[in-house]
Amino acid sequence: MTKPVWIRHASQLATLAGGSSSPVVGAKMNELSIIEDGSIWLEDGVIQRVGTDEELELHYRERAKEAQIIDASGKLVTPGLIDPHTHLVHAGSRQNEFNMRLNGATYMEIMNNGGGIHSTTAATRAATHEELFAQSKQRLDQFLLHGVTTVEAKSGYGLTLEDELKQLEVARQLHEAHPIDIVSTFMGAHAVPREYKENPDAFVDVVIEEMIPEVARRKLAVFNDVFCERGVFTPEQSRRILEAGVRHGLLPKIHADEIEPYEGAELAASVGAVSADHLLRASDKGIEQMAEAGVIAVLLPGTAFFLMAESANGRKMIDRGVAVAISTDCNPGSSPTVSLPLIMNLGCLKMGMTPAEVLTAATINAAHAIRCAHEVGSLEVGKKADVTIFDVPDFMTLQYRYGINHVNTVIKNGTIVVAEGRLA
Ligand code: NIG
Ligand code: FE
């Protein structure tokens, strides 16, 4: 049995309480439910009590000796951060393409010439299960060091049934072996593999008839995602793929309006997607329809930054009533980072979001985007004891002192996994 953990005297304990039943929208995204001189007792992997230090002192005085006490004075305590959109499991690296892009080539040109997703697909197909596991585990360790305790992970670099299953199985094994919880998404429709270049509809049929049923049968994913983009999958193909997923119990997600406006946001609303992600070029109509249909916008400002494109308009989406979550999009092509705190900085600087909104977006709304808000995303009694402690006095400073890893301590399921900024 691990000892109880008692975090005391947080200068700000941002609980994010009150948003578990539905995604947080509008002005509520600015409400962090902060407790000053905050205190929290974690035991049996679960949050047992949250309040001021004075309140918890009354309650736990007698048991103080049993607990590992963490003095959080001068520090910010938040729910463990949640990354709701990653391409975690992959092999290889694309720094050559980075250099090509710096010299003027576009992301789509590189992909259409057989690089991009195709290059990572070749590397991922060639990698053994063990190699994929080892490389992805390193990334997970880095996520943990950046305060992240839950990640969504997509397949989509296999593009054959066997290779997609390999990625998803690695994700499942990592979920079991690593402190970070992984929620899996099947993304067989990430690119049309070169073998099907002349007949993309035949590949769509394979995704629908062979891959989705098998992934669902093995319970390897919760979500089904598609890259709906001109030159990749059309809105019609995307709709067929997402509807097929729904028939097998896989909830729809969509890479929408990333490079060009393509009515991806509208499609997300029409199929009742849990989230539409990217949305750099989403139309006003699409944004309106997402708000009405309750589709969460998962925004990825690191991708816009890294592709040197204009960011999604997070400000407009929030003002129009869309629930916004934020994510790294961690992948080897368009956003090779694990620093969710940096992405939050970009949310403020490039998407017009407030420091409070980006924290809501990376915790409770991120939890909703992967259907985990009943157990993570806020510091409330009964939820998993997933907590991040930053070496800054308040949430404003976390955004102001940007690009620095301020994580001091991470607790996952009640166990200290990062201490003094290092893996414990
Ligand atoms: O979210 N746009 C499609 N998928 C990823 C990039 C994948 C890659 O380039 O390897 C994204 O940007
Ligand atoms: Fe992505």
C-alpha cells in the first residue's frame, strides 16, 4: 500500500471543480475554482478531501504522521494535465522534412511526394513491437515530466490491418506498463497508403469492412478519427468512415479544416463527433454548428506554429459557445513536442485565450474530449489522485514565464512519479 499523500499550503489550488457533467463553455472557462492556502489529501489512488489547509488540518491532524507531506507553499497545484490528441506511437523522425519546410516546401507537397505521413508509416511498419514500445515509452516519460497524466493516442501510421493493430496493441501495453493513462483512437484513415493511390475508395472500404470491425472486436480503441482534408479523405469518405465506426461502437473524432477550409467542422456537427480537432480554417457556420451540436474543439496551436500557419481562432470559438480543449498533437511531422504547458502558452499568445481558459482547456475540457471527465480533469473528491505541482505561485505566472518547464511534482493515482522535476 502506498502512503497517503497530503499536499499542503498551495498558494493556488486550482480545482477546476464543477465541470464534470458537461464540457465547460463561455465565461465559465475562466472559472478555475481556486482555493488559496489549499490542501488536498490523496489516499488509495483517489482524492479524499480538498479544501483550505485550515480545514484539512482539522480533519487529518491525527493522521499526519502516516502521510507523505508535500509543502506546496509558493506553488500552483492543478489537476494532472490531459493531452487529448497525440500520435504517440510511431517510429522514426522527420527532421529532414523540417529542413525542407524551412526552405519553402509545404506540408502537403512533402506528403504528396511520398514523405510526410507516408514516411512515418514506412518507419512504423518496419519497427518491431518492442522498438515501438521503447520509443513511445520515452515520449510518455517526457510527457510526465511536463505534468501530463493522461494522453489520447492515435494509430494511423500502419495503414494495414496488421500494422494498425500493432500500434494499438503497443498503446494498450503502454497503458498497462506506464503511469500515464492512455485512451486509444483508431485512425486507419490517416492517409491513403501509396498502394491505394489510384483507388482511394478501395482503401476506404478496407477501413470500413476490415479494420474497424476488428479493432472494435478486440476493444483496442474508444474513438475513430479521420484526416478530412483536400487530397486526403473527402467529407463524403470521412462521413462513411465515421458512421461505420459508430455502428461498431467507436465514437467519432475528426481532423478538420487543418490546411484548407473543407467543411470539416460542419461534418463533425452533423455526425455528432465528440470533438473536431485543428480547425485552423473552420468556417463561421461550422463553428456555430459545433456549438449547437456540442462538439468540443480540440485546438493544436503548436501545429500551426510548427507549420508556420495562422492559428485557429480559439477566442472566437469560446465567444460563440464552443467548448475548447487544447493539445500538443505530438507527432513527428507537424508538432514534435510533448510540452503541453508550452502549447498552453501558445493558446494565450496565438489564439487569444486567457491563462485561465487554457488551463480549463488542458484539464477538464480535455477530459471531456476523451470522455474521461467522470474520473480525471479536476481536483474533486472521488476522482483519481492525479495532480501536478508547478514551481510558480499562480496560474498567470505559468503563462507569463513561457517556454519553461515549471513542473516540480507529478502524482499519478496517488503515487509520486515526478519529484523536484525528475522522474521518481
Ligand atoms: O494532426 N494532420 C494529420 N495528422 C497529423 C500529422 C501527422 C504527421 O504529419 O505525421 C496532425 O497534424
Ligand atoms: Fe493530429
